[in-house]
Amino acid sequence: MSQKWIYKPEPDEEVVDRLSMSLGFGTFESKLLVLRGIDNYEKAREFFKPKLEDIHNPFLMADMQKAVERIATAIENGEKILVYGDYDVDGTTAVALMYLYLSKIVQKKYLDFYIPDRNAEGYGISKEGIDFAKANGFSLIIALDCGIKAADKIDYAASLGIDFIICDHHLPGDEIPNACAVLDPKRKDCRYPYKELSGCGVGFKLCQGLNTIYKIPDAEVYELTDLLAISIAADIVAMTGENRQLAKLGLKHLRKTRNMGIRLLIPEEKLSNFDISNIVFEIAPKINAAGRISHGKAAVELMISDNLKHAHQIVDNIMGLNDERRELDMNSTVSALNQIITTGQENKFTTIVFDPSWNKGVIGIVASRLTETYYKPTLVFTEGTNNELVASARSVSDFDVHAALDSCSEYFLKFGGHQAAAGLSMEKDKFEAFKLKFEQVVAEKIQEHQKTPCLMIDSEIHIDDLNREFMSFHRKLAPFGPQNMKPVLVLKNQKVSGFVKTMGKDNNHLKFYIKQESTGRSYECVGFKLGQFADDFRTKSFDIAFTLEENHWKGNITYYLNIRDVKFNE
């Protein structure tokens, strides 16, 4: 309710009219496209009708040729290959995708995977993982969604005669690890045209590179994009360019997936209409639960399983872990909110909380909850191994928390991430000094507009324009995600038609209808966490900012307005 509404600048009318003429869309729809940077026919073609030819050549990525040649040599010489990845959704889907591809060309006795234990090993390449490879005769490790800042671990592996290929998408440090190949589009010397791939996306590009040698049918290779779509959605990477093309393709394969484990995670009645939001809210938490509460290897085992009974057992276990994760998340969040109040942090520029009892697997979720509540760069610490502290960081819109933390890097043992989120570890005795430094850095860097939650509005719309043509156009904008979010629209001076109904366990939510005067057609409006304003909706006129949402039921599609914010007219 405290969000500041910021309207996007009105686009050039001539550009809008020209696009409308070339595409056959209405002026309002064309305006929404131009606001997304789609201002000519070719950009619109790439956006609405991407082709496989639009997907970039993998060999544009620095070190791709080296990576392909090293893997080919390993296969030719009968070397054992270990696929290594992070324990989150991006990492586990990347490992599963790479494993499934390699299993088409490598005998399974020469292939295995490794996911580090979150509690015992922490994020990224671990000494334990390298020692496992050495003890089991692996001479090549393919690391996915991690490794770009693991120069010391790569050197350690080399001393044991183990080669590394790194497939990462995080920001590199000053030193690029001395691996056989380092695939990361964010490398300064990498000319790959698209920089925002997920970790799984970089792994998929390596599979494409390998396929220039091994010629697995394209249909089988692109079938693996069901896993890639899950990673793109869960890792919240930009839904633009190649990511959008791959996500769109991946969703198509996901809706008819032959991946036994993934099918068991998706209710049959939802499968045909599964989209990005379903992945984010229904699939990703379940896959993540394994790595957060127990061990991420269960998620990979599920995604590569070809045994129905075994897959069912893993799913049952993961569902139980997800229930446990929910309870830990809720209890830790309540504890953290109380700590903020008792330590008097409400007036600081940052939120930093610590409790040794919090589970490492949920501190990222807790950090997100605290950021939603207090809207400040936030770190949630808990106790790690070897007398260390570990933390997850979350940022507010447009503030680079990675850069702010980098200014404090002298305190860290390990550190990595991106603008919106990061993770780190440090020695306990540096905690208090770090808190002071981070508060000082944020106080100096943060700008006034970053202190208040803002809602970016695409446009005001008239209720009569919520017609079938607009609904059809809206569907074509999907899949939605960062930099291609659902349009946020504003309806002004509305009144409830009929009743206002509160919903939910504590009547936290509400719904009502508004009506088009010209047609008499009513539209359902849903206000999550707005139940306390039921009387205001009943008695006052209001302006609502909303996104358009779909409901699928027995083959029918209906729409409702999801209220993002409201301003009541006194």
C-alpha cells in the first residue's frame, strides 16, 4: 500500500503507429510493445515467432572449442567424467541436463554426477568434491552453475591430475580460473552476444557444441530444454533474447515431457497449461527442498531416473522435505522479524540478522521475506562449518548488492552472486566489523528512489479495452519474467459491482467484481493480502494497479485482475 506508482514514459506516437500498421495490432497493444523495446517488425518477429536459427552459435562463446575438444578426448580415451553442480534449481537442472546428454554418448560406467552438501561443503567447488573425483578415478570434471571464482580449487584439482571445464553465468572476479575451459558469457573477453543465460543455459550451449561432433538428433537435444525452462524460471534470469526463445521452446517440451521425475512433480490436470509462474511457485520449491533441507543429489536422481518406482520414492521424500522447509521458513522469518525490532534496526539503511539455529537452506528465503517487509538490502546469517558464518543477501530494486558487498570483500572467505542476490561466508570474529562497514557502504551508495518500493506502471487502460482482442494479445507476450514482466495497468475511478468477499484462513485476501458499463461484462478482481481493506472497497471509489491473470478449468480460460496496489478516492 506504500508503493510509489511510476508511469513509464509515453513512447513516440509515430513509432507506435508505424508498428501498429506493420503488425496489425491496435494502438494500445503496439504502445505496450514499444515500451518493451519492440519498435520494429523484425524485433516483433523475433519476439513472437522465434526460430531455432535465432539461437546463437555456441562457438561464439569463449573457450567453447577447448571445452568440446577436451570432452571429446576424454570420451575417446575412456576417461571417467564427473558432472558437478550447485545444489539449487539452476545447478541441479544443469547437472541433470548435462548428464542426460552425455549418457547418450558415454557408457554410464564412465559417467557420474556430484552435488556438494550445503551444510558440510557449502556453495561451489569443494575440496571434498575434488577428493571424491580423485578417489573414484575421474580425470575430468564439468562444473555447472559454479566455479568462476574457484581458482584455488581448480589449481588443487590440477595438482591431482584432474582437469576442469567450468560452465558458469555469475560475474567473474579479477582472476579467471586456470581450467581447461571456462565458459561464462560474462567474461570480459567473451564475445557471446547474449550475456544473461542461466547456469543450465551455459551447460545447454556446451551440449550444442558437443553435438556438432556426436550428431544426436536435434529433437532429442531440444527435448532437454524442459529442464532448461525450469532453470530459467527458477533462477530469475532475464526473460529476453535467447533466454525467452529457449524458455518458450522449453515450456513446449515441458507440457509433454517424457522426463519421468518432472512429470511426477506436475499435476496431470495442469500439465498442458504449465507456464513460468507454475514453475516458480510449484516446481522450483520442491526441487530446491532437497538441497535446502537434505541433499541436492535427490533432485538430480529424480530428473535422470528411468525407474518409476524409484522416482515415486524420491518424489514422496522431496514432498516431505518441502513441508519441512515451509515450517523452517515460517519459524525463522518470525524469529528474524522479532530480532529486527529488538535490536532497533528499523531506522538503519540495511537489515542484518543472525541466529546460529537457522537452517542454511532457508536463509535465502528469509532474506527475501525481510526485504519485502522492510525494503532494505538484507543479509541473513547463520552458523556454517569450521567456526564460520554463512549468509544470503537480497537487494531492493535497482540497488546492486553485489557491488556493495564487493566493497567489503576483505571480510569474506567466499563470496559470489549478482546484483539482486548474493551469498558469502566469513570468520565469526569479523561479523561485527563487517556489519559496520556494510551499513556505511550502503548509506553512501543507496539513492533516494531505492529506499521506497516502486511499482512501475506500463499504462492506464480503460475498462472497455479489456476485451478479447487484448486478452489474446496478452497471451502472446508470454513467457513472462524479468525484463518481460506482465504489463502493470491502471484502471481509475472504479467501484465494486455487488459484494466484496474476504478469503483465506485469516480473511487476508479478498475478491470482488467491477463492470463494463458499455457491455455489462463483469471482471473478477483478486486482492492478495488486501483483506483488511474490504470496507474501503465496499464504500469508496478507487484506482487499481493490476496484472491480468489466467485461470484454466476443464479446457476453458477465464481471466481475473490481480490487484498489485490500490489508491482509494476519499
